[in-house]
Amino acid sequence: MKNTLFALFTLAFAHFASAQKVAFEEFTLDNGLHVILHQDKSAPVIITSVMYHVGTKNEDPKRTGFAHFFEHLLFEGTENIGRGEWMKIVSGNGGANNANTSVDRTYYYEVFPSNNLELAIWMEAERMLHPVINQIGVDTQKEVVKEEKRLKVDNQPYGNVIKVVKENLFVKHPYRWDIDGSMEHIDAATLEEFKTFNKKFYVPNNAVLVVAGNFESSDAKKWINKYFNPVKKAPPVEKIAITEEPITKTIQATFEDPNIQIPGIVAAYRIPSMKTKDARILELISTLLSDGKSSILYKKIVDDKKMALQIGAFTMQQEDYGMYILYGLPLGENTTSSILKEIDEEILKLQTDLISERDFQKLQNKIENDFVNNNATVEGIAENLASYYLLYGDVNLINSNMDLYRSITREDIRTATRTYLNSNQRLLLDYIPANDKKQN
């Protein structure tokens, strides 16, 4: 009976996995723009998105914040879309749009009813071919990004944690500064510097265009060729190739935050590129430690011992190097040192013993569920297709990435913990209230 049930479960899962496979078509225009099409006739919408291979790591150390600034600036308008008209066109046609920036890339997208495919393709081509970059737009967006930084970082409790971690964890690599960069750099930049940045990075051969949803492939190709082919190819963007020396001694740092009353402890480790198997293993480890109330750290430190208000572990996956971050906020008379001691005890267990088969299966189930959810919407599929092409160099990871996670063993988890999560390889950040003394 058990064998029969297992066979039925396996068959059902295989059918489920097959049904979840994402079909796509890809080609490259003469100007170097890579195009990926994903048809889903059940979707009532189309998504047109462009991901540019430019993030904070591509900035001049004396002009940081440019990539995030351009996330805003390229909504100012084009030669054929008046200033302030972009949002009106999108909303007037029943659509929505947005953009986001990371250390490695910038992503723009529109979601429209499926009868607006030509409009969506034309608008993204306009952004690439005819952006209007003038002093009025630059001055306007300077105030926008300043206000955003004040709201989301400067005035938020614990808002500077990632910024301070990056400053201490990286010495040479441009990952060492935050996505917002320096407002002083933005203020000092000339209009010509902004124009030069645009001409260098927001070009077809440094981007991928994804069209996903309910459309006809022949129509998409016709309009992509019509509107994007006129964009001229630019000189290739030089790849970042900066190597950090390994961390062999604990880095100690302190940051005073006037917006908090409870101190925090952060342990951060530099880890390999998100393209590697080890990065995926470390993602599993963070899930094991702190994803959900039944996770190791939450159950022990928050639930059972009631030592912390919050506890967590997460990876920040990046193209060149990633970051593995553990954090805790003590409760009552407990200290940051006592929280760190509890965390380190659990890390040591993972370095010493294999996790149980039960915990391992639970972990695999969680990762598979997340993988399916990431491809559950056409919007999610569009962004994943762009990311897998631009950052991983393999679009089909949208279907096969789960196989890489399934290949991970309990022994791999122990080995990765031993390799990357040692006390002499990390930053210890005491994040304290302003004018407060470090807790012992």
C-alpha cells in the first residue's frame, strides 16, 4: 500500500511540475537587445518590461546613487511623451507601472489590459530611444529621491542596518555603498554627467525586453522590430571584476541610530555569487533557521526562552558576492551578547551534525512551494525571465532552478555552514540607540 501511495504521489508531483513549466521564446535584435516572449492566453493582461544591467555597482565612487536616481528620472518623459504624461497614459489605458533598482540591475515594467500591447512596447522603446534628460527633470527628481531616503531610511527605525553592513563587509567592491548612494554626490552632479550615464548604460545591448501575458507572438515581434530596432547599439559595458580579500578576522562595528530604543545585534558574512550552488545552500540554511514560527531560531529564542523580540536570518543574493545576515533584538533584561551566544550555538550544531530527515524534507517542501509561488503570476514570470537571462545567463533556470535545490543534500548544508558561517569570517555590528552604550 505504501509503495502504491508513493507511486501515485510521485506521478501526481511529476504532472504538477510539468504543468508548471514556463514556455518562452527568445531572440536578439541586431542592436543587441535580447527579447523574451512568454504567452499565457489565460491571463487578462500583458506585461512589458525592460531590465537594464546597471545597478549601484556600476557607479563612480564619487557619484553614487545614480542608478536609483535614474529609476525615477526615466519616468520624466520622452521626446514624444510630455513631462508628467507617462503616468497619465498608463492609468488612462487601465494600466499600472513601476520600477526598482538593485546593486546589479534596474527594472521597469508596465501592466496593461491585453489589448494595449503596441502601446506598452512603444512606451518602453521611447524610454530607451528618446528620454528627455534636462535640468527641470533632474532638479525635480533630486527632491523626490531625497524625500524617499528620508522616509524609508533616515527616519525609519533600523533603516540604516543594510547600509552599515555593506560599508563594513566590502572594502574594494562597489557593493560597499548603499542603493540610495550619497545625496551630496547627486547634488554635485552636472546635467552632462547624467546624460553620459544614460548613454552608457540604458542601451539595447545592455538590456533584456520581456513581453508576457495574453498576446499574439506575431504582433509582438512586429511591434518590437518597429519600435526597438531604430535604437542604436552602444559600446559594450565593461564588466565589474573586483575581488575582495577573504575575511579572516571578526570585523567589529557600532552604529548609533536616533530612531530606536532597543539595541540590535547583526552578524553578517560575505558569501559567493547567487549563481553558485553554495549561495542556494545558504538560502536553505537561512530558511531553516528563521523562516516561520517553527524555525530553529524563532522557536528557541523567541518562543521558548523569550529572550528576543525579533530574530532572523536571510541572504541577500547578488551577482558578484552575496551577504548572509543574522540579527536579533533582545527582550527585557536580555542583552545582544546573550542573543548572539544563542545564535552561535545553533550555527555550531549545523556545523557539527546533519539536520534530521524530517527537517530536511520540510525545508525542501518550503523551497518548492516558494518556487511555484514565484511563478504563480504573469508579473512574477516576466521578472524571473529577465533576471535569469541578465544576471544568471540562463533563461531556462525559470524551469530548472528547482532541480538545483533538489540536488542539495544534508551533507551540503553542514559543509556550507562550516565553510561560510564562522565567527572569524564575519562582521559583528552593534546597532544601538544614539548616546547609548554597547551592551555586554
